[in-house]
Amino acid sequence: MDLIIETLTKNAFVTALAVTGLVMLFSQILSKYLTNNKLQSSAIAITLGLVAAYFAGLYTNGSKGISDIEIFSGFALLGGAMLRDLAIASTAFEVDVKEIKRAGKIGIIALILGCVIPFVVGAGVAWTLGYRDAVSMTTIGAGAMTYIVGPITGTAIGATSDVIALSIAIGLIKAVFFMIATPLLARFMYLKSPRSAMIFGGLVGTTSGVAAGLAGTDVRLVPYGALVATFYTGLGALLGPSIFFLTLNAIF
Amino acid sequence: MIIYGTALLAVSYLLGVFLGGLLGQILGVDANIGGVAIAMILLIVGKEMLAKKGYLPKSTQFGVLYWAGMYIPIVVAMAAGQNVVAALSGGMVAAVVSVIALTATVFVVRLLNNIGNDYDTFTWDDTEEYRDQL
């Protein structure tokens, strides 16, 4: 038994890969049998990760979630900023430049509004609830964009881990909401044509929420929404720590 | 070779983060400004250039796509490493920010799509759609 623990601890990064794989598998099973594939397995897996981090935090009183437990210390590398940013950059590889032109002007307008609106709302609510410094307000506002933009922005401008975690939680609520509610609100949002799906993808932005939500509405809409949403994270990651942060920094 | 793809990604990433840091220095903020997004743009440009010259075989592409596939697992690992206990102490903040931001987003989608005004008139051309999905 000791040898097993020693092996897992000494090879913590490999252990983290194995554990993450198991979590993904478990989430896929939960998604299939518990929610009939309505809730995407990635959203379940991320939620499980946050839950694990919560209990690990209670147990260790540390600030790094599950990676404060020695056997899971590999999560600090696997989920750290370096590999995360590398993986995010790699998703751009599947973007086709010709497709950018097809999305056209309305897609760009939707994208920009899609970044500005949640950011302004998020930062504004953060201010009214007592987060008065520009760094925290920016990070929370960025979290209202996506659960990726939040931590990227937070890390770049030096936010504390609890504010970064908060921004992930906000982004996650957004992703899960649109996965579940898009089919229900499709009529209300006039969501039917490719053009409307592009507008939707640009405004909502969170890729998993857009893809899963549109799949539940009409599968034919998915590529159009995902096409625009692919740019959202990049644009958010560009605007968050730059223009948005500098603006708030100048005001507060 | 698979490493060529990963190296292309790595070089784009490093350049992007370097330029993002440089931009931060120029603007006088102690932050990396859009390094990841610059890396994404560099990767797209690099890919287009290599593809045009025919230097992008399947194995090279796979060296990048592997990391794209690792995106969600890495995000899961990231979530597991966060200070959630501290975040939940401000749990109301997450709920309030989310509800207001979501409502605003839904209404703006409705507004923009209403301006687009093709909900009643639009019908799918099924034959064309099949081609698109192939």
C-alpha cells in the first residue's frame, strides 16, 4: 500500500493525467445516464473538479485545491497556467481563415458586444458587492465572459486565487445555463437561422455552452455558432488584461 | 514528425507570450497583454503558410491537435486546483453576477436577432446543408 502511494506521489504529473482521465470517463457516464446527454460531460467534469477542490481546501486549509494534497500535486502542473495557455492557443489551429469572412460584420459586432456586456455587468456587480479594486473587478468581469477568460485575465494582472476561483465559478454557471436553457429560450431569442446562430455564438461565447446549447436546439446550427464562439475566448483573453483592465485601472 | 506540429505550437506560444509581455512593458502595466491571443493568431498564420507550401502532413497536424484535445482535461485539472473554499465564501457574488450577465446576454441576442428579422422567413435548404456537414 505504501509502495502504491509512493509510486503515485513520485510520479505526480502522470498520476494527475490518469486521475483526470478517470474523471472525464466518470463525467461522460454521468452525462449519458443521469442527464441523457443534455448536460455536456465537460461541464460535469469541471464541476467535479471544483467540488474536489472545495473538499481538498476544507481538508488541507490550503489555497491550491486538490494539488495541496501530496499525491495530487501533479495537478498544479497539469492545470497550471503554462499547459492551460498552450492548450488554448492550440485550439486556434482548427480555425479556417475563410470561415472568418463568412461570419461577417454581424458576427464581429456580436463578438464585441458579447465581450463588453458581461464584462461591464460583472465588473459593475462586483463593485456594488464590495470588490472595489480594479484587479478583482476586471477578473470577475472576465469570468462573466467565460471560465477561461476569467483565470487568464486574473493570472495576467495578478488577482488572488479566491477571485480567480470566483471568476471560474461565474463562467461555469454561464456555460451550464446556456447548455440547458438554449433549447428552451430558442424561440424567445429568435434562434433558427445560421445567421442567428452566429449572433448567438458571438454574444454567448462560451464554446461548450454554445455547442451544447445549439445541439439541443437544432444540430444544423452548431457549426455556425461554434465558428464565431471560437474567436470569443481569444478576443476575451486579448481584451480582458489589456483594454478592459486599463480602463478600469484608470477609473478606480 | 509529430514534434514539428508541437514545436510550431510551442514557438507560436512563446513568441505570443513574449510579445504580450513586451506590450505590457510598453504600456507600463505589469501584465501579459493578450499573449495567448497573439499566439493563436501566430499559429493560424503559421498553419496557413505551411499548408500553402504543402508542409503540413497529418502527423504534423496531430502534434497540435493533441493539445487542442487536451484543452478540456487541462481545464478540469485547473478547476481542481483552485481555491474554491475562498470563492464560496463570496458565493452570492457568483450567483448575482451570473444571473444579471446571463439575462442581459439573452436579451441582446433577442434584440440583434430581431433586427436580423429572418425567424419567420428562414427555411433550411436541406440539400445544401448535407454538403456543408460532409
